[in-house]
Amino acid sequence: MTENRSEMRLFDAKGNRLYLDAEERSAFLAAARDQDRKRRTFCETLFFTGCRLSEASGHHL
């Protein structure tokens, strides 16, 4: 029987970070606040929920 487990990783197979650090998250939120309402809402949804861009498929800005 094969066990299928999700594993939390900070880096991809090539050693690239998968997540933003605190400073980058703050910069993202600040930049989002300068956008029109539709884009700002989308960015804030990603920011405050932790939703990944790939998980928000179907959203077209």
C-alpha cells in the first residue's frame, strides 16, 4: 500500500525558496493597496488567506 502524504517544503528541487519572507509580504501588501479595487481585493485575498496563486485558478484580472 502506497501512502500519499503532502510534505511542507521551504525550497523547490532546485533550491529556490517557495515562500515570501516577512519583508516581501509587507511589500506585496503595500503594492496591492495602490491597485484598482479588483486587483487589490484579489491580492489581499491571497495575502490574508494564504491561498496560492495556483489555487486561485480561474481568476482573470
